[in-house]
Amino acid sequence: MNNLDKLYQERGLNAFEFSRGYAAYLITLLEKLDHKNISECIRHLEEARQNANTIFIIGNGGSASTASHIGNDFGLAVLKKSNKAINKSYRALALTDNISVISAIGNDSTFNNIFLDQLKVHFRKGDKLIAISASGNSPNLVAAAEWFKEQGGTVIGWLGFDGGKLKNIVDVPIVVESPKGEYAPVEDIHLVINHIIVTWMQYHIMHEDGIV
Ligand SMILES: O=C(CO)[C@@H](O)[C@H](O)[C@H](O)[C@H](O)COP(=O)(O)O
């Protein structure tokens, strides 16, 4: 039984109490956030921005939507706040968004290659990869991360539970440590990490541009 099972089953909570208990539990996980590795992640993103490299983002299911969200925020949310004439935004690309390419790879090859094959097309030296996975064990992410590292690229993992296989593959693991199977809080906190990073980037670039 994980913590959410316990919250509902052992305490027999109604919706109001469950909502309050879920929020309180999220706070306990947020308090354990790995700020050292979040700042290390930002250091790699900055390096990519300074050198005009691309940051690829990948994930399945709920984490695919987080990848799309990051692709939007790292690029456009940052551009919005900076001096558009200079355009110092991050070159961020979610590989979850082209259904034509994903369905072709899945249909013609194997679903395990949906990110790997896209990376084979787009990867350039100096690029970075963010792999988002609650379990850390999705085979298509593991295959993409291993190949990316073989090319000399840096891989950052936004992970959950015990970090899974990806924890030992990636260069920078940000693990929302939690009982196996507790997807919802891990996915919630990955979005919080996105917003921490994006908000910091916005201030950082506005500072560079002399706006703040
Ligand atoms: O959103 C959820 C669960 O909250 C699901 O869609 C979940 O993301 C999918 O089962 C994924 O395939 C899980 O993959 P991963 O995060 O463990 O790599």
C-alpha cells in the first residue's frame, strides 16, 4: 500500500479531507526536492543556451505532456520576458509532439525507438537531453538516453520512485523519491520543477538584458 492508498483506505476520507491530505503529502515530497541537482540541471541548460545547442525533452503518458509543456515554457515563456530583438531564448524541442513521426517509427520499427530515431536525425554535438519518467524504466527512454550518452551528449533525468534504470545512466538525476506506483505526485512535482527553472531563467535573462 503506498501513501495515497493509505490516505484513502485506512482513514476513509471524504473528498474534502482527501484533497487536504493529498496537498499535505505533496508538501512533504516538495520539502525533499534535490535543489543541488536542479541547479546542476540549470547549469547544463545555460551551457546549451550560450552555445546555441538544442535541449530535447522526452517522456511517455503524463510525462509526454510535461515534455510538451517544458518545450513551450523553455522557449516561448522565456522569449516573452526577454529582449525579443536579441532572442536569447532556449532552443527546446519536445520529441513527443510530432504524431506523424512517432506513429511512423512505432508502426515501421518499434515503439522503443520513437525517441531514439528522432534523436538520430536531430542530435548535434553539445545538445542536451531531458528524460522524464516516474519509474525511470521506460524502454524507449532508456534506449534514447544510452544512445545520447554514447554520442557524448549530456542527459538529465527527471525521475520518480527509486529512479529506476535511468538513475544510473543519466549525468544529472533529479529524483522525486517516493513509493513505486505513486505516479500522480511525481508528475505534479516534475511540473513544479519546470516552473522553478523557467521562472529562474526569465529573471536571469531579464537581468542579462538589463530589464531587472
Ligand atoms: O500519467 C500517467 C499516470 O499518472 C500515465 O499516463 C503514465 O505517464 C504512463 O503510464 C507512462 O507510460 C509511465 O511511464 P514512466 O513515467 O514510468 O516512464
